Amino acid sequence: MDTSPPRHTRSEATRLLCAGSYLSPDFRRQVVDELVAHEERTVAPSLGVDVLPVLGHALRARRLEAVAAVALLTAWAVFLTADREPLLSVPDAFQAFLPFGLFAAVNEYSPWACWYAVVCLGMLLARYVSGLPLASYMGAPLLSGFRKLGLMRRVFGIALTLLSWAHGAVYWFSALILWRGGPVAVVCPLLIACVVWAHRVRVTRILRSELSRETFAHRHEESRGVRLPDTARYRRLRRFILREQHAPGSVYNPQLPFIGAGTPHQPWSLALELQHSGEHGAVGEGERALPTQSTGTDSALTPRHVIDLITPRLASLRAAAARTGRDRLKDLEVQEFVYLPAGVPRSSDVVFWPEQLQQHLDDAVNEGAEARRHFLRIRVGAWDEQIVVTVFVRVHTQGGMLILEVAPHVLGPIREDFAEVDAVAARSGAVRDVPRTVLRALTLGPSTSMAARDWPSELVRSVFAAPSVAPATGISALWTVVMVLRTWLLEPEHATPGAPVKSVREMGSAAVSSLFQEMDVSRYVKTVQDRIASGVRDALEQRGYRTDRFEQQIVNVGEGGLFIGEMNGGTALGQVTGGAVATGERGRARSAAANAAKDRRVAQ
């Protein structure tokens, strides 16, 4: 049994989450908030990813954005202090309509800076209304968010975008063609654009040289992620994350179980009365068979015995998939996992010390307790770890009953906008301009992978993006200041210990998966459940218990149920609807609707 799953530092999901730290300020803030600002919470289990490099890139992206925000603030200060050219003379009768002499103040103090600020805020508002991302680094805009908006908001967004661009065109026509504001009205906006351009160049270099498919996969593990700051807090966080994210146990919140595994996928349970195969005679309708006591310890059925028979069948499934082709089942991971109640500080060795965790696993497997819960965790990572299927299995054998609980969970694909990193890497081309290549080497260093021929296009993009990027960078930097101050004031390392409430992998997951992905999820879940049913049946048979009732029983949970029945001597799994439940020999499944129809016929 695999007790130490890989860290998945090279997985595609890890790479895209690292890129998302630069492409989505909201995602970056959520990562830092959960892992740093809430240090008292244990990190959620990381399935198919490694969150340590994600945190490192998130902190570096925040640091780069803060530097850009300071540079933009300096550029705006220069603009405001250097701007003294009035816009135009307005009659006193019109100025009287403006409250508190607002026009006179603006016309006297920095009128062109205020005008350009209105242009920037208008473009930022237009992007927000249109559902486009508000990021300090924005690549090609994704229209998927725009298409999901309502008709009225789309129309209003288009109108506001056209109005803001027209406003910007009037500004540049007045400043550049008519030369109303002098050099200040032209140079200062270009200075702001240069700050945005420098930030874009730096982020683009990181995305191309560190987070492209080729470079990320072949980089050394220690250099694949960005090192955390060398402070006591981050050294402590690094130690906690390395110890917790792939441990065979975690603490949990009773209101939020299975954090990190995704959304539930038709969980079900089975209750079966244990009867020895030596009993003769069928149980008639309406009768209940009395439980038979075990005659010795050898014939007692325990959860450990059931799990030890399920595990080899899952291992054989993995071996068979590896021999037959590229089926993702060849990478199936099987691990015993224990959930513990929260309340112990992260710095304590009571929970995550390897010897302590192993002791919890050994003690919890047969106790069937309410607080400490033992599971067999089966994980299948597909689509380059962008689809993760995890099946949790729990077994009880108390009171002459066998209780089997199966809870499949699914993690969806990584957000579509994070794949923009591949488009950025694809735009990198051969260097054709030798002078600019030399200048690039002198200014940025030889390590940069950004082609010199791409610089003019990046500069043009920055000029057009600056009006909306500049205020977005300022707003994001303001949130960063608030988060840093809050963390410093609240001292989360001394807060009450808690369980994870968010998972980095779940933060970066899309809400919708494709039909192909859903088909694969269904196949993996059904295949794993078939092996689980086979192992339980063999455990019953080896301990001398009857298996016919297990092979015939139907369990239906809500509208999504699981059928476990006999098919050519094997075990078949399928869906049952309508609340049908059948138990006992010669039992027939009858739904609630069928029972109601039968009652109506009898009444008639």
C-alpha cells in the first residue's frame, strides 16, 4: 500500500496554479490569506499539487505588484505637481453651477492629471462591468466571462467601454495634436505607461523562463518554486506545509468535511446484517434473522480485515492498467487516512509527527468513533492532474452489522484563464535585432528569455492597458497593505488552532468540466467501487459469512443510488432512482412511486 504519495511538484496543476498567482490578483490574495494570514489553520490535504511553490510565487507576485504600485504612485505625484496648465476658460455663470467651486479648483490645480485620472477610472469601470479581469498584468482578455453576463450588463459594458475609449481619444487629441497641456500632459501618461510596461516585462519574463511547460518540468525541485522570505514566520510556515499537505491525516471542521477533495459525487452507504454461511433456511418475508455470534476470534470480521482485502484488488487494478496502456488508473494511489478533530496547535507533535499519525491510524481503524474517523483513500489523477477523483471508504463491523460508507469526491479542472501562461510562452520568438539584443542584455541581463522583437509590441500593449492597469494595481496594492497590517495586528500564530476551510487547489478550480472529463470521472468511480465491492464480498466469504444478501442488496441515497447485485457470478454496479430499496433473498427493488401506484390499485 502506498503510504507516501509524491509531492506532485512537477504536475501540470501545480504549474498552472503558480501562473495563476500572477494572472489573478483575487486568487493570489486568497492563497496568501489562507496560508499566511490564517496561520492557525492546518493546510488542507493537497491532492495532485504542491502548494509550497504556489505560495512562493504568490508572495513574489505580490511583491512585484507592490513595487509597481510605488512606481505608479511616484509617477502620479510627478504628474500632479508638474501640471499647472489650465484646460480652458469657462464663463463665470457656468462655474457657479459646480458645487464648492469644484471646476475652479480643478482648473487651477492639476487639470490634465485629473482629466487623465477620470479616463483611467472610466476604463477600469468599463472592464469591471464587462466582466473582464482586473489585474496588474493582463494578457489576452478572455471573453468567457463576458459571454456569461446578462444582456443588459453586456450592452451597458459595451457602451461604457466605447464611451471611455472616446474620452481617452479626446484627451490624447487635445494633449498631443492641439498641444493644449504642453509636454506634461503627454510625458506623464507615457511615464505611467512605462511603469506598466516594465512590470509587464518582468512578469512576462517569469512566465516564459520559469512557468512554461518545458522549463517548469525540467527545473530542479528546489528552484521550481520561489523561496519564501527568510523570516521566522515563513520558515515556520514552510515547515508546517511540508509536514501537513501530504500527510496521511488531517484535522477537520465538522461543518466542512473533506476539504481539499472537491465536491461530493454521489456518496452512498450500505448496511448489512452479518450471518454465517452455516445457517440454513431462507428468511421469509417480514421476518428478521437474528445475528449469529462468532464462535472464535478467527471468524470475527473486522474493518482491518476488510480493508486489507480491498487494497490488493486496487493494487491489481493499477498493475493491469499499467500493462494495457496509458489509462490513468495505472497511477492510482491507495492510502489509509485519518481525520482528527481540530484544537491542537500546529507546532505540537501530537498530530502530524509520523509516529503519532501511525498510532492514530492503527487505533482508529477498528474503533468506529465519531470524532476520529479512519478512511481508505483512493485517488486517481487524470488530465495532467486537472481532474482528481478521490474515493473515501470507511468500514464498521459492530453489533453484528457491516456498515460500508463510500464518499467519492471530484476536483474540477484548473481555471481557464490560468492557461494564459502558455499563450505568453508561445509568443516568445527568435531575436532578430542585434542592437536591441545587446541593450536588452545590458538592462535586463542575459537570463531573460523575452525576445527583443517583442518589446515594441509589449510597449504598445502597455500604453493601451495603462489607463485600466494603473488604478487596478493601486487597488490591489491597497488590499495588500490591509492584509499585511491585519496579519501583523492579529498575530494568527497565537490564535485558536483551527481546521482548514479552504484549499488552494479548490480555489483555482473551475466550476464546470467538459463532457469527456465527466465521462472519465464516472468510469474511474465505478471501477474503484467495483473493486471495493469485490473486496468486501471476499472478506465476508473468508470469514464464513453469507455473501448472497450482499450481492443482492440495493442501497439508494436520495436520487443518486448505487446498485450492487449479482451478474454472472460477479458484482455489478449501476444507478438506481426513485428511492428503491431491496433487501433479503428474492428481494425486489420497488420505488416509492411504484408502491404508491400499487396502493392505489388495491384501494380501487
